[in-house]
Amino acid sequence: MSGPLLLAVESSCDETGIALVEDGRRIHADVVASQVALHAPTGGIVPEVAARAHLRWIVPALDEALATAGVTVRDVDAGAVTCGPGLAGSLLVGINFAKALAWAHDKPLVGVNHLEGHVYAGWLLDPGEEEREEPVFPLVGLVVSGGHTFLVEMPDHLTYRLLGTTVDDAAGEAFDKVGRLLGLGYPGGPAISAAAERATARDRVFPRAWMRDTCDLSFSGLKTAARRIIGEARADAGLPADEREGPLPDAVGAELAWGFQDAVVDVLATKTLRAAEETNARGIVLGGGVASNEALRARISAGAAARGIAMTIPRPGLCTDNGAMIGAAGARRYAAGERAGLDLDARPTMPLARPLARPAVP
Ligand code: KG4
Ligand code: ZN
């Protein structure tokens, strides 16, 4: 081992994640018990159901992670656990589990911000993966998930300046909503991306909210426009307005999925690349579930390459929620001397960063 081995726990939303990560970088085990199938019938997460599922799966996930890494809790140097933001009941399951483990085995514990975890997923290496360059500072991070969408500037480790954030919905939320309207099921992101791949006509233009060229984002207008466009397409196809009465013909659904995805990708890529230019960033890191979207990855990667900016996008399984990313961020906090006490509590609305002071209007 070249550095401390952390046992990381993630339970902020609908995935139970337990990971073993060495030195904030090398994954030894990353077990994710997904609740996607559990929440599919309701088309979204029911908090009480999610908390109970964490309780059901957290011990088996720990056993599997330890077995995969071939270690016991005694070999672990410290614990790391997501303390916010997220669903209170879900967070509490992971926090109390991690506190109990730390107390019983007399190990130090650090609390980690879930959003910081999404950024730090960019530092992770899979078990057999060859060494590669770490993300370079100063960098711009784009976190796009089901609950959050924002751009952050990172001059160095653990230092964040919020550049802009969504003023309404998260990008993932818009994917999920439009996926439902298209009759594609839950979660909408992967389904829309797959449908868009099948589109032959790629000329539908959905509206983009540029937010007066700030780094802020907005997706609620796009969602409303999508509802209208899909409604019109259903009427044209002679279908009832309610999407539960049957989906659009596949070719039409695919075309609309492509148009919607193109609008989201266009805004996210344009704003991320511009933020990187304006802050003289040397690196860009993407994180969060929507960062597993192939069109978004390709578009930002091409833009970064053209500008000579180093690009880091974790593989899709590390973009969606997982324990390893909490181990990556937790290791930095552990190295900085941070320690959580047994009073560590859930912070459902925990912020990651504050905005830059805005210049006074003359
Ligand atoms: O980060 P994450 O796993 O959970 C949160 O912290 O929210 O993100 C989940 C979100 C969902 O909204 C899902 O639809 C979206 O990520 N997502 C995608 C893709 N895969 C997952 N969105 C677009 N394209 C994808 N391929
Ligand atoms: Zn997340």
C-alpha cells in the first residue's frame, strides 16, 4: 500500500455504495447495490422506500466489498461517509453505519460532501488500470446529476468557487421527466441516450436557455417545451394525450429524444468550455450521472482537446453514485487532518461552494 486504505460509505440517494480505496486513487472494491428496479414502478424515488432498502443492503454490500478486496475492517486506516446533501433518511443509514463501524473498530472517520465526491471520481483508478495523469489544477468541474447541476472552479484540492448553478431543475431531472413523457421508463437518462442513438432524422431543435451568457443554467423551460412538442407529436400520430396510453412510434420518439438531448448537451458543453476559458483552467472534470451520457462526453472532450485543456471523465459507473468517489474525496480530507466525531449528522442541503462575490452594479 502506498497510502491509507479508506472504507467509504455512500447512501445519499438510491444507491448503497461501499468501497475500499487506497490513497484516494486506487479502487480495491466498489460495490453498488442499485435501487433502480425498486423505484421504476413509481417512476421516481420514494424516500422511505429508499432508506429501508439502504438498511437491507448495507451489510451485504460491506461483506462483498471486504471479500473482493481481500481485507478485513482491521486492515482499514479510516472510514469516509457521505453526510450531505441528499435524502435525510437515506443519509442517516450510511452515517450511523459508518459511525458504528468506526467506533467498534476504533478507526478515524471523515464526513464527505456527496458533490465533492462526484468531482473526485476523476482521480479514481480501477483495480488493474494503468497509472495516468491526475486532473490538473486550476480546473473547472461540471457536476450534472439527478439532483444537482452546477459549474465550479477548483484552484487546488478541496477549494471550490461556485461559477454557476441551475436556477430550477437539475439536468438529470429533465432527462427523467422527458423520458417519462416519451414513455421510455425510469431512469430517463440512459433510455433517452439509447433512443437518440437510433434517430435517423437529427434536425429537431428544442429551445436552449442561455441565461444571459452567465454560468447559470435552467432546464424547466426546456421541460415545458418538450411536453408541448411531445403532445403535438402524439396528436399528429392519433394517440391519446396521456403517455401511459402507449408510446409514440419508435422513429418519432427517437427523433424527439435526439432533439431534447442535443439541447441539454449544447448548453452544458458550451457553458463548461466557456467557463474553462474564462478562468484559464488547465483541466476540466465531469461528474454525476448525466456525465455518463455519451453525446455530452464526446462534445466536451472534443472542445477541450481543441483548446489544449486536459479532460477527465470517469467511466459511466463512476459518474453515477458510488462509494469509491467518497473514498477519493475522503482521503484528501483525511490527509488534511479532518476527523468527524460521533456527533456527525446528516446535512440534507449541505452546499459545496459559495459563489464568487458579484461586482457591485455601478
Ligand atoms: O449522480 P446520480 O447517479 O444520482 C444523483 O446524485 O442524482 O445521477 C442520476 C441521474 C438520473 O437523472 C439519470 O437519468 C441520469 O443521471 N443519467 C443519465 C445517463 N445515465 C444516468 N442522463 C443522461 N444520459 C445518460 N447516459
Ligand atoms: Zn450523485
